[in-house]
Amino acid sequence: MNFNETIFLTGFPGFIAKRLVKRLAKNDAQFFLLVEKQFIKKAMREVKEIAQTVNTPLENFALIEGDITQANFGISEKDLKILQKETTDVYHLAAVYDLAVEKDLAYRVNVEGTKNVNEFVRNLPNLRRYNYISTCYVSGKRKGVIYENELEHNADFRNFYEETKYLAEVEVENLKREIPTTIFRPSVVVGDSKTGETAKYDGIYYLINYLRKFPEALRLVNVGNKDVQLNLVPVDFVVEGIAVLAKDKMAVGKTIALADPNPLTTEELFDVLAEAMTGKKSIIKPPPKLVKWSLSLPFSPPLSGLPHSGVPYFFVPQTYDTSVADELLFEHNIACPDFRSYVKNLLKFVAENPRL
């Protein structure tokens, strides 16, 4: 069968990658999905489900067992030549997303892995676009407004996840001079705005599960901050943004913040959650410094459900400008939904799936 495009994608069958493949799947699109050995069986199940759901031939999907941390992904020279000859579009999503990740693992996967993908991309004669999935948190400990055209800084980082994603994005940024590249920076990704579906409970879900313990009592004391915003985006918005702009010529050479242009403060988020659960908002608002101090105590994680690695993200004094994203997405009638419009869908999913 002749294909109009052949997509090479890393990070499958991860939550975003799986949804992106489903969104991009069509009869004239071929997929080379790079999958680690330990996830092959799961990837096979996911591919079958995608093929059935979107009515696409199963033969359109090829699972390539490999590892981005190895030279040429650890695959044979014969298979590598086939990939190089046929690939037209690359989506690099594979990364370690754990905030508490150890230094060596983070560097090996996020930095060295991205260098290997970059080298692969440099040798694709029919490449149309290289799409790299970064994060808004490459901004590290910077303060204030973070613009999409800004990257390099010396403000340090909160953890090795941020640092290595930053170093990886620097590597990809340098490719923009050579090949058609688009960098996507999602903020904190939450569940689907319509179904609430998510793959794990972290980020805002720490606060959700905290309130779920004793909603009527715990909603009284607002542990948020009126001066700090937590930028949340639903996974369906992120996937649609990537899928559409990866085909938009105006996005070539751009870095795009897939973030909420009007994020809520953590104080507002607390009240939105409290009201959605109990119909009432908070009453007491202690000083942010006191809240941060208490959440950093040794016994706090078992009580609050918020690990120490996640505490800083509720006190990040920075916002993300989305001017480039807004302009490009407007042409496709795509906009980030307000958290208030889908919060009940997130809560319903958590209630129905208390353990993932």
C-alpha cells in the first residue's frame, strides 16, 4: 500500500503518545512506533484497540522494539535503513517525567536519548517535520513571564527532570537551523476535559485526593496561594494542538506553549475543587509561607498525599505567555478550555477510579 505519510514516534504506549497516534491515524498514514521491550505486549494491545476504534488497518502500525538511550535505538542496520528511507514525520515524546527522578537516569533518557533522536532525524531524506515535546518547566527557577521564544537561562532548576528537559530542548533548538522543527511545551497535563480519563494521579490530583479524604472539613482551610498560578491543560487540548500544528507550515521553527492563557491561582483552584465537591468554598486562608513550611515537614506527605517533590509546583512564581500558540491555534478554532468547565469530569473519573 502507498502511504502519504510515514510517522516515526517515540514514547508509545504512553498516555499522550497513545492518544496522539489515535488522533493521527488514517488509512494513508503508516506508523513506526518505537517501543521499549518491557512495553511491547501493552503496545500490541493498544495498537489493536486504536485500529479498531478509528477503523484503520492494523497493518498500518509497526512496533519497533528499541531504546532511545542506545545508538541507532539498538535496532538492526537493515531496519534502520527502512526507517530512514520511509519516515516523513517524527514525534519525539519519550522521556522520564518523574519529578523525583535520579540524575543519571534523567540524563540518559532525556538528554542522551534526545541526542540520539536528533541524530536519527538528521539522516531522514524525506523529512517534513520534527515535532519535539518539551515542557513549560524548562524555565526552571526563573520568575515572572516566560515567553515562547525564550529558552537559555542560568536561574537553576528544582529537580533533574526540569534540568534535563531544558538541556534536551537546547539540543533540539539548535536543529531549527538545519531542519523543519516545531517544539511543543505543555504545562501541567491533566485528564481529558470530556471524559476525565488520565493515566496517573499527580500534580493537581494530589490536591483532589487530599480534599476527597474529608471534603466538608478539609475544604475549610485553603492551602492555595492568591499570588501563584498553577497552569493546567487537559490532555485532549494538548493532543489536538500537537496534531494540528504539526501539519501547519506556520509552526515550523516555532516553540509553542500549550498552556492555559488564563490560569487560575492555586487559591482559586482550591475553591473550584472544594465547591465542585461540597458546594462550598474555603473559609480560612493561612499565609502561603506557613502552608509551604507545613507541606515540607517530614510527616506531611502521608497526611496530605503531596510528596515533597511536588510541593514547589504549587508555589512557582512564573506564568507562561501563549501568544504564539494562541495565534496559531486560533486559525484552527482551538482554545484551551477553562478549568472550571471540566473540573467535574476530572472528579467523576477519580471517584470511579480511585486507584489506577
